[in-house]
Amino acid sequence: MDTREASPDDNQPLQELQARCPQGTTLVVSLVNTPDFFARVKAYPTYRVYVTCEDDRIIGSGAVAVRDGMLDGRPCRVGYEFQAFVAPEARRKGVAGALHRCREQYLIEQGAALSYALTLEGNSPAMAHLEYEGFVGPHRTLVMPILHVYREMSVPPTAKIRSAERGDLPAVAELMNHTWRGCDLYEPTSAERLAAFIERTPAYTLDDLLVLESGGKVVACLGCWDWSAIIRVSVEALNWRLRMTRVMTDVMRWFRPTPMVPRIGATLKQGCLTPIGFAAVEHLVPLLRYVNNRALARGIEQLLWLWEPSHPLLRCLKGFFRTDVAMCLYVKPFGDSTLGGSPVFVDAIDL
């Protein structure tokens, strides 16, 4: 068994293995990065993808990203470990541990102060693995609101909403820094950093970043990254409760617009909401409604993001039908650095 950095030649074998590793219990889905397996990681400025092989066959993979962030008010480097999967027949053979050790070594070489990982609440195998590898947690339980896109929403006619232009990026950066100041893991941004994010991220352009103007100033920004351009999400199974819910919503849809429970075999189209910034949280309401309508026109069925459960952004969601999913944040410090009691910022691209 050998673990190494992945290469472009691994694209198809990784996709094939990924398709064999569905996720979830209530809703079981297959997630396959397509057409380019490596498109998912390109949103990060620095990253690595590792694979573990046995007899020249890939039996596991894991990705890691490193970026700048804040810890207790001081800048440092932080790592994020994600998108790990192991062939069903190779589980309990130390593959996940070998992948973690390679990722951890890379983070230490890059000068990271800590590593963090996310897992769905109730995913006992993932939690047990993280704790076995020295992660502390869950440090925090975050909420991932899934906004269901199924009907057009009213947007005030006076709301001045448009796609961002290059000249808006300084104002957008200022709004983001205002919104997330004081949050651990947040990396203060700039026009140059935002431009670099847009340029390196597949299927993301300035047209996907919307701004709201008031009094001649940009007072809010909201981006939507269409994940369906880089990740195919296919429904493989529903539990009995979701199957019954589907029957009921199919009946209700005859009388009023109703969110749809996907069928087995359906491909979900999801959008990731990033970046987010506002002068006042109320400014985000018309932007969210506008993004909902735009997503509806593009066939996107769900919008995803990640917050602290007490974040005031929750006040923006009146009129939306949403499903809240709990996400556990695990942390592994390298040395004395760790997260404290301050709010944390986790970008939706981490999902």
C-alpha cells in the first residue's frame, strides 16, 4: 500500500472510485467531481490531493487546503482536510489514517497552526476516525441551512441589484471584512484576493457575484457558485420518512408551489453561496430573493451555506423553505494554537 500525491492521470480512476462511495443516511447521494475531479480544490489558493494505491489501483483519496486565517485576533495559516473516501473493500485497513498523515505532514511543512475538518452530525464513523487521529471535538456545531428553490420570490422594485464589476471589489472586500471581523478562521480579504479567487475558481465569474447599491454605495454582496458545473450529485436512496414526504408533497403541488423531494436516480443542482458581506443584515434580504429567482431560472434546486447557529443572517430567511443540517467542526492544533470561544467563519466552499 502506497500513498502519493495525485496526478492529472488519476482523474478517471478517482471519479470511478468516488462514485462507489455514496454519502448520507436519510438521503444517500453519490458525489462525483466532473468533468474534472480536481476542479473542486481549485477554489483554494494552495492545496494537495493524495491517493492511496494497492497493486497500482487507487483505493482511497483525501484533499487538503491551506490558507491564511485569524486565531484569537492574530494572523496565522490554517489547514482544512476534506473530501476523503475509501473503497468499500479497503476499509478498516488503515487507508484513511495513511491519507491523514500525508495531509498533516503537508500542513506542518506549510506552517499551519491547526487543521480543521467538517462532518455531518451523527456520522459516527467519521467522528470516531477524526478523534482517533487527534482532532478535538466537536469544537462547535454549525448549521448548514439548505434553501429550497421552488418558486419566484418578490424583490422590491427599488432594490438596485446588479452583477459586480472589477471596480466594485474594494467595496466588496470592505463589506466582507466588516461582516466577519472578530471571527476565528476568517481571512481578511482585499480586492486583489477576491479577483484571484474569481479567476482560479472553475465555473465562477464576476457575473456570479451580485451587489446591492444604496445611496450610490455598495451595501451588500452575495455570490452563488453553481456546484453542478463541477460536482454531479445523484440520489441513490431515500429513507422511509423522505419517501412518505415525497408522496405528500407530490399531492400538495397540485394546489400550491411546494419544494420537491428528489426521486431516486435524480441529479441535484446545488449552488454554494459565497462570498457574503453587508453593511446591515437587512441589506441581504433583497439579494437573497434575487439570487433565489436567478437560481430558479437556471434550474438550481438548493442553495447552501454555513453559519454559527446564532448568526443574525438567520433573520434574512423569512419566506424561504429551508432544511437545517447540523455540521460538526473538529480541530487539531499543531502546538499551542487552537480555537477559543470567538465565533468561527467557515466559507461555504468548504462544504
